[in-house]
Amino acid sequence: MRDVAVVGFAQRQMAQFDGSPTCVELLVPLFADCYEQTGWTRRDIGFWCSGSSDYLAGRSFSFVQAVDAIGVIPPVNESHVEMDLAWAMYEAWIKIQTGEADTALVYAFGKSSAGVLRRTLALQLEPYTMTPLWPDTVSLAGLQARAGIDAGLWDERAMAEVANRSLTDAEKNEYAVRQGGSSVEELLSRPMYADPLRKHDCAPVTDGAAALVIAAEGRAREVCERPAWIRSLSHFVDPMSLGTRDLKRSPSAQRAGAASDLDGVEVAELHAPFSHQELILCSELGLADDVRINPSGGALASNPMFSAGGIRIGEAARQIWSGSADRVLGHATSGPALQQNLVCVMGSEG
Amino acid sequence: MPRTLSAPVTVAFDYTRSTGPVLGRFLSGLRDGVVVGGRTSEGKVVVPPPEFDPVTHAAVDDFVEVADTGTVTSWSWVPEPVKGQPFERPFAFALVTLDGADAPLLHALDVPSPDDVTTGVRVRIRWRAERVGAITDIECFEPAVAEVRGAPATSLEAAAASARSETPEVSRLASLAPQPPAVTGIVVPIELDYLYAASPEESLFYTSLSEGKLVGQRCPTCGKVYIPPRSACQADGTPTAEEVELPDTGTVTTFCIVNVPFLGQRITPPYVSAYVLLDGADIAFLHLILDIAAEEVRMGMRVKAVWKPKDQWGTTIENISHFAPTGEPDADYETYRVHL
């Protein structure tokens, strides 16, 4: 296995982006940030991979148009996944493992506000017996939250504690579209929205884009004093049918964690678009009480589709670069109710 | 004035899907007013039946009829239903384990408020009167009669009565008539509504068109002029900032003769769709070539825009009705060779 590190990270997140869903306008400055952080130009990048979905904003082949932001004469080695940035990074990591490339810039973008996001996502469900009912993301998360409440695994107070900590931490995050903690009591006094969920239990609809630069041993040290070395990268998926899943759990997250060495993790950035899902993830990953969760504010503060998982990896990597942690975890999720999960453990030691 | 132009757009498609034997059995059952589950290798009855066993991965072929009554195992209130959901008014999505099943089915539960549902409540299926073999043959779940307090008894009693009167007739017909054919396919209409925004550069292009002007942008790195302008030069990745107004004359680089009729076609075939390279531009764009017989159109032909009357202009490329020959000598191949 080649040692590969995260050496660059840039993001733009906003409640509403008023430009084209190809997001070229957002990607150009993101790439400029990555070039500045590494001192590289596009010619130094051996592999490119993007994550996006045309369903989000109704623009066909938006990922093809997005390639304009790279500038592709002469041509570049490029790929695309209809998945979160974290999975685009997984493909790039594999590419580097094959020896075909030493460096990669992966990016993702999405304009969720162009449609009704919670409705659009019904198209990722089982198409015969679920999609025709248009079960929205919030309702499915509500079914999951109540299952855990009824079983006594968590309660509304525990969910409010997650939201309050996230919104408080988000005050320091310039990209958070929702921020400002108050108190658990104040949050619990707010009205129910999708009973058992209050609005602060649900991630805000967010537009945005993000990019990560990864590089193999040798190239990584050229450009980064303390590269965030990827110690493990693992992902699993649970069945599509909700009936055969125990919604209180996320076996795929548990397996992704079990395939990683979580000893000594100090900071975990967890992609939990609903407050109770952070509780499920902490339990499935077996994170100790002293692990600092989501110092960025997490997905409850901003959750740009297709970037938010990769942003967790970028935020975790920054903890290594700055020297504030030696071992961190970035997590990404996809699908309804924590169906698919990726765990990336990074360390300061090569 | 907003920074960019935008317009509503709806994307729609009717997906036709074959069901296969397992989902076909389930959907045939719904059409006939019966819920069919599948027994897994662990002995559990799952509704809808999974096509393959979750543990052994063998095809599921042990089907079990379950009741149309059951128990709510979880629910979530839907305060603001979205288009296509079972109700336009607030309702609950519920997981319901039907009597005889071991795993829950997701569907709507019709109750007036979240105060009218708790986990563990008994419910029954409200069947749609006309059933076609789809999950929507189940209109929703509703509280089971005996356990509803203060519900309008009349409608529930009428439903129960109609179910009773239906049952003997269905079984009598079933014994006399051949079984209706099994469901083998479904049609799922998908419709998504968006607010589609143009980029600032595209907005400039379309706004200029509404003033009868063709405006592109020049790449500061390679000097190429793009029309319509793009957010970044596709060769260099550099944002194209400098605006360049172009004339409405140009050269046909390549073209095709459209002979095939299609839905929504506005011109009777044969007609010509061509790439027109405007004078001063480095990228050609697609438009119609009319006012000339299709077989006379050629590469290198010089053309000029024919604009619609000004009172019909909007922020659209359709302000130009088509391009027509100028009558000038054809352009040298060398002048457009690199633009093919």
C-alpha cells in the first residue's frame, strides 16, 4: 500500500447560490485555493474525480460542464461519481494505489435549493414500493428517530444536546448557513416540525462545493508540513429495503468502523444530517466520550449535497495540519437514514 | 435587479419497470386486495417480499398472505406534504407490521393530527376502489375501527360494509372466471420542478439578445472568444471576464440535414441544423439555416442572422429566427478548419 495524505482542502457553502447549477463559478476559486495551498498548478494534478448529480438541479451533464473549471487542453485524466466527495476521494485513493497517479484533486458540487431537496431524494429509494409514495428525507429520518426514542436508546433532550453543541461550534465556521447555540431548554421549547423532529434536528438545505487534494508519499511532503496521512479508508452499505433494516442501527457504519483502527482518535467529524444520527454513529463507531465531535459544527450547520461528507474529511485533516490533533476521523454518509457509510482515519505520522 | 436570469423548469418522465416474479406477485396481490409477504431463510415474513434472501441470497419463492390489519411500529408527522405524496393535507408516514408479518411496511397513515397516533396503535389498510397492481392500490392506513375514539363512525362503517359485500363476490367471480393475468410491469411517473438559473455569463448573453446584440467573452489567457460565454475557458480554466460584442454574420462550419420527424418539431423536414461560427468568435453554436434549399447548404457558406420582429424579442436565442445565406463567396476552408 502506498501512503497517501490529504494536503489540500477548500469549500464554499451557502443557503442559496443564485448561479448556474454547473457551479463552475464556485469551482474556479476553489481550485485556486487548492493551487495556492499546494503551490501546484493543474499540470501537477495526476487525476481528477468529481461527485454530483443532475437530479439535484435538473441540469443534464452538469459534471461535463464543470470540467471547464479545470481547463482541459491538453486533456486530463478525469472521472465522476454520482456520490459524495468522500467517495470521489476513495476512487482517487484507489487510483493512486494502482500507481497510475501520484496526486489527485477531487471535487463535488450541488445546488440543492433549485428543487425541493427532501422530495428529489425520494428518487434514491426502492423504485417499486417506495418512490411512488414520495417518502421525503425528513419523514424517513423521523421514523428512525422515533424508533430509537421508543426503544429508549435516546430522547429529545439528547438530540437537542447534539443540535446545541453543533450550532454553538458553527459560530466559528464562516461557511455555516445555520449557527448560534442557545440552550437545550430553549431548543426543546421550540415547536415540533416533523414530529418527532424539530427544525434544528434537520440539516438545512445548503448549496455549495468543496475540493480535496490528496498525494502519495514523496509528493505530499513537498507541499505540506504535516500531511494528514490516510491510515484507513473503508465503506459499506445496508440494504435498500427499510423493512429488513433495524433503523435504530447502522450496521454499515459499524462495519466501516470495525475495518478501521480507531484507537487514539481525538477528533471525529461525523456526517449526521439529523441530530439523532450523530448518536447512532457514535455508538456504531464505538467512539469514546472524550473524542471531540464535529468542531466545525457538522452537517446540522450546513449540509451541501455531494460535498458535506468530503467536507468532514477536509475539516478533520485541518486538525492534523494545524497540529491540534495527531489522529482524526472523517465520516461521510449517503442514502436514506444512514444507509451507506464511509470512514476515513487520518494521522500525523506517515 | 437579480444577478442572474432564472426560469421555472419541469423535468418529467414515465418510468416503465418490469417487476420480476417476486414484486409481480406482491403487486398482483395488491390489485386483488391481498397483501403477500415473502418468507426468508430465517423464517421471517417480510412485506414487501424481498427478491433475494438477505442472508442466503437465494431467490425468495415462499409467499405468505398476511392480514390487512397491523400495528404501527414507528411514525413521523408530515406537516408540509410534497407533490406526489399520498395526501396533500398533513398526514403521518408509518411503519406498520401487518398481522402475520415480521417486518414493517412503509405507507401513509391518515390521521388528523400527531395527537391521533402513537406507536403500537392498531391500523388497517384502506384499499383504493380501483386497483391496478401498484403500491398506491393501498390508499393509506387508517386507525382500526374498534380502537378509534370519536372518529366519524359512518365512513368507517361504510368502508367495512363495502369490504364485506365485496368479499363474497370476489371469491365467486374468482371461481367462475379465469384469474386476471399476473402484474409484470408498472409505470411510475416522475416529475421534478426546479427554478433553473443561468450563470452570470449566460445571463449577460441572454440579456444582450433581448437588446438585439450578440455578446461573448474573451479568455484572458489564450485570447479565445466564446459565445455563448462560459464561466471559465474550457482550455485554461480561467474565468472569461472581457465582454466582446460580435456581428450577426458568420460561416457554416458543419451541418446536418434533418429528415426525421420528432415530437415538438416546428419546421417540416427536410431542413438544416448547422454550426455557425460568428465572425470574431472561436467557438461555433448551433442554429437553423433557412431561405435556401437543404441540398444547397455547404461548409464554408456565409450566413447572416434573420431576426424576428423586435416586439417578439425576449431573453432567448429564438430572437434570431434562423440564419440565411448572405450571397458572399464561401469562406476559405483554412478560416474555419480549427473550429471543426
